Amino acid sequence: MMFGVDHDFSAWGWVLMSLSMVAFWVLVIVGIVAAVRSFGAPPGHPAGPVPRTPQDVLGERYARGEIEEEEYQRRLQILREAAGRTDSSPVSQT
């Protein structure tokens, strides 16, 4: 022997080498997926779902026929008035 040491791998050496190879490729794939997701989104586009406004919910209810046009218009007017307020007082529905 050249260095006086046996260079054969034991069973643990093969197991650790295999696990590190799998971990390396998992990290490479995760890195590529993260890069594609971050660079693939258009600029200014939110990453998550866009929150719905109360007007959106009201419009959906009207479109499904859950409320009549008069009630839709009345509630839409209340929401518009509430959005124009500068204080945080509750809106009265009288």
C-alpha cells in the first residue's frame, strides 16, 4: 500500500455518500424552482391571492341572485360612503 491506509469504503461510507448525493440534488432542484418562481412573476404582481373587497363580495352575491338590485344599490352606496369617511366609526344601516 502506498500510504499505509486501506482506502476501501465501509457500508457507512456508502450510505453517507449516497445520502449526501441525494441531499445535494434536492438542494439544487429546490434552488432552481425558487429562482424560477421569483423571477417568473411579472413585476408588481402580488405573490399571493388578491384580497377581495367588500364591493367584490357584494357584486358576487348580486351576480348569483342572492340579493335584488335595490338591495345591491343600497348596500353599495353604504359601502361607498363608508370608504369616503376619514374616521373609523362604524357605519349605521338605518
